[in-house]
Amino acid sequence: MKLLLSGAPVLLTVCLVCLSSAQMAPQKPEVPVEKWTGKTVVLIGAHADDDALSHGTLALLQAHGNQVYVITLTTGNVGTQDPKLSRLQLAEIRRQEELAALKDLGIPGDHYINLGYDDGLLEFEDRKAVIENLVRWIRKLRPDVLFAWDPGKVYQRWHKSDHRAAAYLSADAARAAMWRLLFEGQITQEGLKEWMIPEYMFYNDYDFQDENLWVDITGFVDQRVNAGAHYISQYGPGWKNYTPNPTEEQVKEMKARVRDNIRTRDGKPVEGFRYYRGLPDAIGK
Ligand SMILES: [Zn+2]
């Protein structure tokens, strides 16, 4: 009991130091994203197409000599209104669409990792197992930067199911990956090492006010548009009546839709993020 009591102030001091250093962490990258090179960048999303919100930035990073990986948690095997498609067919279609999109961004197919969970049910999966899975990939790839759904700043952010789960799973996996004694079998048996991701780019699918970083995607708009037009089963007529061979007119409509969704700032095409640098413990602070 004596030991516990005397240890308490020390623990408290350590926590306060962590907290204050995290809060003081600069919320701007030391080097602008447009100039990043030689970094390993990992994006975690719930579905094939969640990365589409960041396609301009991913194309830019890939072109500038960074290694870009996309980890998708579910196979996307549910989201269709076409009654003719089975789960298996849809999963295969979503995979091909994603690979085609990444190819347009210059990202190699073997940088696409799908963890195979069922679409729509991510928050009912065994959280420990999913986090262990993500931690393994984080320790393997050792990203300098993690792109993920924003779990929220100060308050929990509302997302639709799967995005909500992916936001927290990503943040929790980033935290777990840095602790040597968590999932230690990966370290003692698989030759991996603990890893702390230093920088984060949180994305969202609407104007979320917490954005503090705008990446200028001038020069990469066409790549984003071309990549986005591959998600035939997710948007446009293919959502209700899938066809692997859309008409020219349908492709034109798809491209126009992607182009219209690109935001501008000071007359330039941009993608907005909440940038965070520091300990994973303070991702939401
Ligand atoms: Zn999604």
C-alpha cells in the first residue's frame, strides 16, 4: 500500500507531462505535404472508395517518391441496390474497382491490403482481433503518416456505421502498435518491432470544421477524377443496376460528379484534413 501511495504522484507527473507535450505539439507539418518525399504513408479505410476523399493527395505523394499503402477493412460486399448481385460478386467487383482506381493514382496493386471483414458489420467484429490485425500491418509497414477517418477532436464525431468503427479502430491500433508488450507475440515470434506513427492526416466526408490543413492538389485533379470514375458499383446507375461496361455517357457523368466534389480554396483545388503530430494518446485533443 505504501509503495502504491508513494508511486501515485510520480505517475500523475508523467501523465501531465504527456498531456502538456501532446497539447503543445505543432499542428502543422514541418515540411508542407506538397513537398514530402521518402515517407511511408498508410491510409486505413472501411470500404473500397473511402480513400477517394484523399485521392489527389495520395497521387501527389506517390508521384513525389513516397510509398503509399491503402488498407481497407471490409470487402464492401453489401452496399448495392442491385438485387442480382451476390456478396461474393460484389466483393470481387469492389476489389477490381479499387485496384483500377489505385492504378490511376500510380499506386501498385500490391500496396492494396484488404482485411476481409464484412461490409456494414465492422463495429460488431471482435475489436481485439481487428486491432491485432491492424497493429500487425502498422508494425510491418512502419508508416511515417497515417490517413484515417477522424474519430473527432475533443468530442466523438458522428460517422455512419463502419466509418465510425474504422475511425476508432485506426486510432486504437496506432496507440497499441507503439507498446512493445501489447500483442507481444508479433515481436517475440514474428520478428516485428513496436512502432509509433508520428504524423496523422484525418479525413472526413463533409465539411467538418476541424480541418487545419489543406493540400493543394493542382496537377493531380485529373488523376483523382479518373480514379473516382472506376467506382461504378458505388455511384451512378451501377448502384441500382450494375454493369461492368458503362456507356461513355455514364463514365462522363461519373467523372463530372467526382470533379464537382473537389473543393477549392483561394482558387486552387484542395483536399482538407485534420493534421495531428504527436503521441497517439492525444489524437483527439
Ligand atoms: Zn465508406
